[in-house]
Amino acid sequence: MAMHRFVPNTYHNVIGSLPPALHVADGDTVVTETLDAAGYDKNEIRQISGPNPMNGPIFVEGAEPGDSLKVEILAMVPTRDTGFTRSVVAANVIDPQDIRALPAGEKAIWQIDRQNLTARLAEPVAGLETLSLPLAPMIGCFGVAPSLGQAISTATSGEFGGNMDYRLLGPGTTIWFPVAAPGALFFLGDCHAVQGDGEIVGTGIETTFEVTVRLSVEKKKTITWPRGETAEDIFTIGNARPLDQALQHATSEMLRWLGSDYGLDKTAASHLLGQVVRYDVGNVFDPAYTMACRVSKSWLKRR
């Protein structure tokens, strides 16, 4: 199992069946540096326009349609001392009658302390003069090539992953994507230093990272939607609009997982989910919304 340091010379605003930029073997580890969501690198030089430029695609040997690509997020190290957010909540997350009262949105700069792993507004606003947030790195947008040879904008998401903006997709998490193209064609980018649920201002704290992932193929593990695991929980992800459809996709995928890996029929899984499930909101800003269906591993026993 090899370690690859991947330095892209091109970036992509779509996730699709594009010529591979790197070939790796099953189980190899990749280290790469990402751009921010607007296309700026760690030196604040713009390499490409947004949205969410991706590194890749990475061809993983042995991955075929019907398999799953296992992505272990091993490390995320910030590479820049600044990040940016938007300053006002998105119009679609508040009551329509309140939209006209919103102030004009602006770009806000955050200072990132890479030694103490905190972030604060470069120009604090009234009431937030002492606000200092602990960094909670996460990958906003990543995934594999969609089916049917499609190339889909990095502004949105689907069965293949994409711009999910789910805050648990950070170091220590493993996520599985359904393989739809030979080699899986894995893309990665759009990392956040901090983000609340929903990405309701349209950004997290957007900045650049060195990201380390391990890519493995699980043969004939056929899934429909992304699945993930942390030290404490398992979760499934649905991407769609309206939000209830995203929830439905995530719940159906969880029912399938509880059956295949934990031996629970639909009745048993329903009893369990009905009382212990937790739903997390991912992206509610972009064209497709994201919902995660999450269950503590303390309730589960693999067959």
C-alpha cells in the first residue's frame, strides 16, 4: 500500500467521468492540498473560479460499478491563516416576510490560528468581540463519478456524494460511496475550518487544507446512497430537494444497512430507529439539500 502526494495541475467544477489525474492501488493513501471554495490556494492566489474546485479525479484500481469506495479521512491540516464566510443567513432559511429586513450580505474574513487551532473574525462585530471558535475541520464537497457518464456541478449533490456540507465528514470518519464508473473516479475539495449545521450562511469558514485519505475498494458491496461511520455512530446520507425527500433517501439507506450488516428485518429496524435515530441537517443552501440519518453504535451488533 503506497502513499501518494497528489499535486493537481488542473481543477474541476464538476464531478464526472473525466480523465484521471492520478491512478492508485486499492488501499493506497493520498495526501493532497485543496483550494478554497472560490478557487484560491494557500497563498491566496486564485487558480480557478468557483464553485468548489475539486482535486482529481483519482482512479482506484479494481473499483467497478456495483462496488463501494471506502474513504477514510485520516487527517486535515489547515494551510492558510485566513478563511472567509458570508455575513448573513440565506433567504431560504428564514420566513419569507423577514427576507427584506436582512442586511446586505458581505464577505467576512476570519483569522485562523493554526497553532492553537481556533478561528475568529478579523473585524469582530458588536457582541462577538471575544468570539473564538475551535477548529472542526470537515470536507464540504467530495465524491465519485455519477452514473451514466454524467458530469454534475460541484454546487450540488446526489447519490455520488458532492456538495453535502455535513459537519461529521472530518478526520476520523469513514465514508462509503457507490461506485458507478470504472476506477470510481474520486474527487475532493471545498474544506471548511468550522461550519454549523445546514451551512445556513452559504459557507463554512472556507479555507485551504492538506488532506490525507485512504482509498479502498469493497467488492460487490452495493449501496445506493453514501454511508458513513465515526467512532460513535453510523450514518447514511440522502441528497435531494425538498428536504423530506433527502430524509427519505437517508432513512431507506439506513434500513438497508441495518438489514444487510446487522441482521435487523424491517420491523426490528423500525422499532430501533423509531426510538434512537438522530437526524442531522447537512446542506440546506444549495440546489440539493442533505440529510443524515444517524444511529449510535452502542445500540448495534454486527452479524
